Amino acid sequence: MKINDMKSFAMRVEDAPAQKKWILIDADGVVLGRLAAEVATILRGKNKTTFSPSVDCGDNVIIINAEKVKLTGDKLRKKVFYYHTGYAGGIKERTMGYILTSRFPERAIQKAVERMLPRGPLGRKQMTNLRLFKGPKHTHEAQQPTVYNFAAANPKNKRIAK
């Protein structure tokens, strides 16, 4: 067989799987950056052999206990996010500790995953496959998600409280 006879696999939109798997991840004590990197990989479909960068071939991900995610080092106090209100002198800042103790702590995971996905229509479509929940309960029991024990996959994935 000559090298020119071999063909690479490139999935088209028509070939994308109609049924996506549902994966449940518990974020209790898990390091935020490691969790976001793994979730972005699953949402994009890079863990599959049929991955194509221009097709949404990833799975649906459910994350529970989003408020119990951990950060390494002193990032709770030193990691600062800035935003602008649109008015003169309207620059505001929030620390990661404030975000995790506020009304919507799941936004910390949402923004971390969103920043690891491609910008554009495909990245926005892939973000719709992510569901985040504040406590241990979720509303997707009917989809029968498979539990992915991310904390046990690597000892560095989980932080024990000091």
C-alpha cells in the first residue's frame, strides 16, 4: 500500500452521533483547573477516536457540588477578575473566593471551561452541553448519566482540606 492510498478520517456534521452520552462528575474537593481541562476535552469530543475540530461530537456533562471546588495555593485571595460597568471609572474586581461564596458559585467552573473551548459558534454550542448544579442534586436523572470518578483518576485531582 502506498502512502497516497491512505486516507484520514474527517467527520462531517451529518456523521455526528445523534445520541450523546451523559456524564456525571462530582466536583467535591476537586482542583478547578484540572476539572475544567477534563470537562473541556469531553465537551469537544477530543477523548474520542472520531474527533473532528469542526464538528460538535462531544458528550453532555453534568457537574454537581460546584461550590465545593478547590483551588491550589493562595488563588482564593489573589486571583482577581476585572469587569467594567460601562460608566466612567466603572472598573470593578472580584476575587475567586468572593465568586465561590456568592449566589452563583457554579460560574467559576463555567467560566473556566468556557475559556478552554474555542471562541465562536461551535464553542458556544458545546457550552450548551454543560450543566452545573450547586448542590448534590441534579435534574437529569431521566438521562441516566454514567458517573465519572474524576477525583480518583489521579491523586493530584483532589485536594484534602488542611
